[in-house]
Amino acid sequence: MLLAVSLMHHPASLGALYAVGLLAAATSRVPMWPLLRREWIVVALFTGVVAAPAMMQRVTPGPILLALPHGFTLSETGVIAAARLVLRAVASVHVALLLTQTTPWHRLLRGLRSLGAPAVAVMVLSICHRYIYLLLRMAGEMLTGREARRVGRVNAAQARGQIAASAGALMVRSQDTATAVFQAMAARGFRGEPKELSPSRFTAADAALVVGSIAFGVAAYLIGGVLNV
């Protein structure tokens, strides 16, 4: 679906593909409101900043679609280009979020490895996913300890110094923890390739899903090409 989204150009085909993604999220019992909020916030903050000026007649010349106050006009060409950019971004983000919310993290990494992703890259993703929560807990413990030992008020200069010292201490602790984790993994037989306790098997249902996904992507691309014509 990501490949189909990247190859489509017509806003109608992108909107239809996004609607299919919403249907997939609904049938997967994914909470819709948090999902929509996350993806549209990302699109509004990044893609919307780029797409909004593109609608202006001065930026993207073309037939005038709408006249705004203070002499601003929207061109039809610019609105179509902005809609294409926004829909492509939101559809891509939706597919990525839907994949991560319906697939366990270790299964997702195993799928990447089976598709030929380097073992080092997969291990980096796996450790980063676990290490984020560990770093947050370590930073929270440091903040709690500092607040428990503080007496009186701290001015801005002292606060900046404490933050810098805490950041340095956190970096040192994270390096020590990374070394200890690697030594523990090596002592338990780790040789660079992660192993699953319950390895997955490629079944007929998986083959049907792969073939159906490819057929869907090809059909969506062909339909998008017809609409462009």
C-alpha cells in the first residue's frame, strides 16, 4: 500500500486508498480517534506548512479557483497539488501507524529481517525500541532524586547548570548500561542474529495475503493512471 501511495498522482485515487486504509483500521478494531488525531497532527505540522502556500495563485499559477480577501487567490492547479501532497502524506502515515499498531514489534522486526533487512539494522531498531523506555525511566529517577534533595529556590542559571549536568550524567549512565547489556547478551550466546522463542511460519493464509496485497496495489496504481488520463 505504501508503494501504491507513492506511485499515485490523482487526489481521488489517493483519497480512495486512504478510505480503504480507514476501513482496514476499523475492521482491525484499532481506536479510530487516537489514530486519526496522531496522523492528522503530523500532516498538519509538516505537510500542511508546505501545502498551504502552494495553493496561492502567486506560487502556483493556474486557473483561479477562489478569490480571498486582501487580494489573495487560490489557483485550481495549486489546490490540486496541495490536495495530492496532503492525501499522499496522510495515507502513508496512516498505513505506517496501522502496521505498527496491528503487528507486534518483534513480529514486525522479524518480517523486516525476512525481507532482507540487515541484521544490524534490525537489532538497532529492536534495542532502540526497548532503550527509549529505559532512558525515560532513568531520566525520571534522576529528576525525582534532584527534586527530593533540593532546598529553596533555584535561579535560571543554576537550573540550566543542573540540566546540563543531568544530561551529561544520563549519557554516561546510558553508555554504561549499553555496555552491560551487550556483555549480558554475549554471555547468553548472542552472535548478532536475534532469535524468536516461537518462530513464525509462512502459511497459505500469508501467501494469500501477500498476493492479495500485490494485486490491490497494482489495481490501485492502474486506476490512478486512468484517472490521470
